[in-house]
Amino acid sequence: MDNRLKIQHLLWRAGFGPKHINSFQLKNSTVKETLNNIFSATQKPVKKFNVAKNLVAEYFSNESNLEYINKKAKQNRGEINSIKMQMRQASKEDLKTLNNLWVNEMINSDDQLREKMSLFWHGHFACRLPAGYYQQELLNIIRQNALGNFGDLLIAVSKSPAMLSFLNNDKNRKKSPNENFAREVMELFTMGRGHYSETDVKEAARAFTGWSVNPLLEFDVREFLHDNGEKKFLGHTGNLSGDDVLNILLQQKQTAKFITEKIYRYFVNEKINDERIKFLSEKFYNSNYNISGLMMEIFSSEWFYDQENIGVKIKSPVELIAGIRRMMPLTPRSESAQIIFQKILGQVLFFPPNVAGWPGGTNWIDSSTLMARLQVPRVWAGKEILKLIPKGDDDVDMGKEERRKVNKGDVKRAGDSEIEWDKVYAIFEKVNREDLADAISSSFLQVPLSFSKDILNKYTDSQSRQNFISSSIIQIMSTPEYQVC
Amino acid sequence: MLFKRREFLQTSAMATTSMLLPKFLKSLNNTGSLVPKGNKVLVVVQFSGGNDGLNTIIPVRNDIYFRERPSIGIKKSDALSLTDDASIHPSLPYFKTLHDEGCLSIMNSVGYPEPDRSHFRSMDIWQSASRSDQYLSDGWLGRFLDNVCHDCDNPTQALEIDDILSLALKGKDRKGIAFKDPRNLFNGSNVRYFKDLSHDHDHSNETVEYLYKTLADTLSSAEYIYDKSRIYSSNVSYPSTDLGRKFKTISSLILSDINTKVYYVSLGSFDTHVGQPQKQANLFTQLNDAVKSFTADLKNAGRFDDVLLMTFSEFGRRVKQNASNGTDHGSGNNMFFISGGLKKKGLLNELPDLSDLDKGDLKYKVDFKNVYATVLNKWLNANDKNILGGSFNLLDFI
């Protein structure tokens, strides 16, 4: 098999595809070298996003004594509520900014695997909450731990104010337990359905009673709401705490299996290979949930590069967008308008459909999203104006009509961008004119073009070499073939 | 999820022939005859944002209502009377006419257990027909498609008049088609290229094949819909609102011989936290006028008995108004059913009990899944148990 294809396969799965500057040298490189580059980039320190402000913490800036703060918070409830309202109102803009910052990391960061893995966890620990600060902190936890230890990640996410409030654990009290959080931790975050009983859910919910958020918007166990009675959970008995429950869940081999299977579906193939899952999940479990180790095992195995695993995944909208922009360097004139593409294609960062995350695969595709996908490259290239209006989001719009109108303006501006074609032409500088079409399609596609080159020629501009390159790229990206990696 | 190669070739072959047919031949094909009576069609109107049901069907003799809504409550003298106790919003005069003609029925207190007050999640629950602790990635009308349309020539059994397809119309294997104007999809600037691609391709990769199948289906459906939309020209004038245009498209298709059974359209936002009276009245005026033209069109063509228009919203609103002349998210709501073929007319059940609330919100009395089961079984003649994944008692309004 073509070496370039294998390297591109790795770059697409461990990241967001090849980047224009490196793309031509790929054929002179090796898989091993690429793999080393990917993993050495993960050693760099991770910069936290710091866009949304915790105005409540600023309000208490001089205090550190929680008891005092709690008292003051009660006394000045009105004032604090209005600060919280201010934070809520800033959320819409904060989430847009965070969205763009993160997409820019996906496009530009060398630490591709971290961003890809974070996108995976962002869907695994799905949290749909229009609260900018909470979402930012959750994303920081995810990016920090994306390649570390799954146990650390699980515990940090479970203690994040974002998840606790999204799954209503702030309403989980000794006197009236709310099972939502406990149920999803087991069903979606660790073991999956069918490996525990309803009693286990009830008992786990009791262990999580009192897990909540303090006035500084940090994790807090409110002891007076916590149930200190004896609980029976997955064969363990005692006065179990929320931490105990999470640790017991991590002791279950099923948790390692569930996570490994999901990672395999996401990074390798939606079709599961039981033997490989068994092998990988045992290694994952025995490594005490070392995520980076598991990923290295996958990407360095021979079967990962088997033909049956190449070009069989439908890119998610965010992968598609980031992938295009890695090869076609462009500066959008309106950053916020970029989010329109996510809306139209059906994946808006920070807005997963529900706690189960984006279902993925063929769920990305219907007649409207497919036609929109085929339109995106032309819209960016200024050859077409986007006419599709995304649906409103009432949780964000809060009934304010003016917010919807902004939407329409964004649609018009969505494709308004400057493309640095020179950088793209440079990729193909050394290619003969008659080999250009093949060179372009093999750089951009993970599957062979399934139609004849005559058709491509019919729709490309051959007036000059440069026009030919740019129009071929746009037409090649506007195909079903480009939707897979 | 996957389809057989043979089936795919048939579809694309069909697309090819229809695309190559000269215009005059196609129109000859299509003008055969209008659909005979008895071919049932469902039109779903989604009120996005949580419509305030209590100010839609107003309990005009209920003291609690006026006590909880001192400034936004609608007085008996302003509302349009349906019964002694119930009146309808003043911006829905045509709905009153329909009611008096026996072509409107209203189900009160529809909802589901453990209601969710987030717009998106609650809409998800209504569209997927899931329980509130269940997450489905397909919708009830999409599963209807899976059920009735595994070998359809044109996958146009369910259409949404919008740019983006809602979850409600996404099935496991089949998905509805969304479009605002059939011409747009048909006339897209790169469509020739896509047509060429979908004719001339050959591949072994299942995923790519799936995408090409969707592409071919979309192009052939777009052409099919566009052709059908031009058969019937209505002499009824529609309001020049977004909703008016959408209803005009729907009626032009219903009155053609298209194979569509379900149309889906949204109106909103009904999220009236602030200044509710004006906002709700505006939206209702759009609804009233569009439905009036639509009904006139259907009546003229003798098809009103065959069409059921059903409205819903993801939740109702709190009984007590807030400090901004609005209402906040609640639960329990009413649904409208409009048709010439209703078996039960007017109010189908009691008005909500305002003295028996759940933390300030209406308690639901009818699970919306009973309504869906009824519509699927009795109107669309489909297997409701299969589609809804359980058995729900059927109601008797149709």
C-alpha cells in the first residue's frame, strides 16, 4: 500500500488530517516518524482557555474562608444572583469565542492527538449547558487529562460544576435523591447498560448526595445533604462516598472494555473486532487506564493500517471543517460566522444533542446535511453564497427575536474569508501538469475517486496551472469521497 | 443502515431516466389525475419555544387563572368563546370558525412523566418519542419511514419544509427530506456536477456507497418534488409570511399526486419570557392566516377530510406569570387537531385543573405517545407499536 495513504490515515485519525505545508513531504516520511512526532507533541504543556470569567469568585476575591463566604453569600443573595445573571448573559458570546479558539487549536496546533482525543471526550462526557464559565472549565479538565489517566479524567469530570448541574446532582439530597447523575455516570461514562441493577443506581445516587457547587462555583460536598448510611453497590457494602463509587466503577473490567470499544469505534472502525477489543481493553485495564498508552497501542499496530480500516469513517462536521482549513489556509472575516457551518452540518461544540453525545456515523448524513457538506468548500472559496438558515436554539435565544436576526447576518458572512492560495500552490510546486489531478486527489482523499477524471476535467478551470489547482481542490472536496477518512 | 447494491442501482437508474426525460414527457406523466379521496396525509406544526397553552385555550371562568395572571390573563370579553368555560386566543378567529364547523378538536394537558424544562431536551423527547430518561438518535416519523418505506421508489414519504431536517424525521434506515423551496435544491449551482458524479461512479467502499446513495436519492427526490409542486396551481392567496409560503408549498404537494404522507413545519419562537401578549399574538396571527388559506385550498379540492393538521410544543408554561409580562417554562400543554374528518370535535377532555399543580406547573393527563399512537395507527395506518416501541392506548378523536 502507498506509504502516503498510511501516513494520511494516521494524520486523519489521530488528528484533523494533513496540513498544507507538510503535505507534500509526506511521501518521503514514514509512519513511524509521523507517530513519533504526534506523540512527542503531546508532551508539551497544555494551555488553559481563559475566556469566560468567574465573576462570583472575583466578587469574593479577598476571602478564602469558605464558612465566611457561605455566610456572606446568604446575606447578599440578591447581589450575587445579579452577578450570576451577568455571567449567564455573557455565556452566548463566551461559548462562541471558546468554540473558535478550540477549532483554531484543532487547525493549527501540533498537538493534534490531544485536540482529537478531547473532541472524543467532549462527546463522551457530553454536557449541553448554555453556561460559558462552566463549559470552559469542563473543557479545560478534558484537554488537560485527554491523554492521561482515565480514572483522573472521570473523577475530575464528575466533580465539575458543569456536569453536576447538567445532570441535576445539585438536586440530589439525602431526603430526596435524584438519580440522574448516578445513572448517566454508569450508563454513559463507565460501564454501559446491562452491567448493573436498578438497585445499584439507587445506591450510587445515595453516595453522590450532597455533591454540589459552592458559592465560588467550585466542587463542594455539602455534608448536611449527604446520606451517611450504609450502601450496597456492585458487591461492596459500607458508608460509601461518591469517590468510593467512582473507584469501584474503575475496578470493573467492564469499564475498561466499554471505553476501549468506544475509542475503537471512534478512532479505528465502527465495526468492532472482538479479539482486538479484548486485547486492548485488558492492556488498558492493566495499565491503570493509561489513555496515551492505549492510543499508542492502536496507532502502532499493523491492523490499524489494514485496507478495511481506511476511508471507512464519515468525518464529523468539526473534523470536516478543521480538515478543510488545515489544507486550505483561510482567514474568516467573521469568526463567529464560522459556527454557522457547525449548525448547518449538525455538530456545534458545547451543544451535544444530549448526555449521550453525538451518535456519529451515518447519523451525520441526511439529504440536507450531505448537500450542505458538498457546498462548504465552494462557499469558502467564494463561488457560492450560503442560503441555508440553521434552526434557532431556544435555550440560548431565550425568546429574543434579535438573536435570531443576527443568525441571518452570520449566514451571509459565513463564507466570507481570505484563502492563502499561494500556500496551497506551493504544495504541488514540483508536480508535472499531467500528474496534478492525481497528486491532488491522493493528497486530499483517503479513498480513490470513484468517477472518471473526464468529469473532474469538465468542472475544473484549466486556464492556468493555478486555476486548475484551486478549482480541482474545490471540486475534489465537494464529493462524497471527501466526506470519509 | 446498509442497502443492497441492487436496490441502489435501481434507484440511481430511476434517477437517471427521470433526469433525462424531456420536460414535455414528464409533465405528461404527471398530469394523469389528482389523488383520489381517502389518501390520508398528516401535517405536523411544531410550536418551537414552548407555547403558553393557558393563553391559547383560556379558562375564562377560572379565578385562579386571573389571580395568577393579573396583567397577561385574557379576559372572557376579549377571547373568542368556544364553550361556557373555554375561549380561544383572540388572534385565532379562524380556529374558532373551524371549531364551530366541527373541524377542530383540542386535547388538554398533554405531556409526559418527569418533564424536562430545557427546550432542546424536551423537544428531543417529543421528536424522538422517548421517555425522559432515554436517549434515542431517531425520531418517531423517521421510524414511521423505516416501517413503511423500505422499498419506496422515492423516499419522499415525509418532508420537512425547512433548510435543516429535524430529529423527528430521522429514522434508523430512512430519513425524511428537508427543503424550503423545491427549486433551490433543484437549481443549486453545482448540481450538474453532482448529477454527473452520481451517474458515473464505481466503488467498493460501503461508506462511500452509502453517501452516493443518499446523493442520488436527494437529487431524484428534489426533481420529483419540484415536478409535483408545479402540477397544481392554487387560486387561493396565501399570506406573504414565512409560514404562509410553507403552507402554500405543502398544499401544492398534497394536491398533486406525490407519495408524501407526512409534512412537518415549525413556527416560533414561542419562548415568551418577556412581553408575551404581543409576541404570542403575532405568531398566532401568522398561524391563523396561513391555516385559513391552507384549509380553503383543501376544501376547494375536496381533500379536507383526508388531511389532519396537528400542533404541539415542547412544553407549556408556568401558571403564574413572571415580573416581565411573560411566563417561564412549565409542563403540560394542549394540542390542536384540524381536519374535515374528525370523529370527535371540540374539547376532547377537561380543561387543566389549576388547583392541582406540580410545583406551579400543570400536571399532564394524556401522554403524547397516546396521541402519536392514535395518529400512526388510525390515520397513517402504520404499526404504532413497532414505531413507538410499546403499546399505547388509542384515543378516539379520529
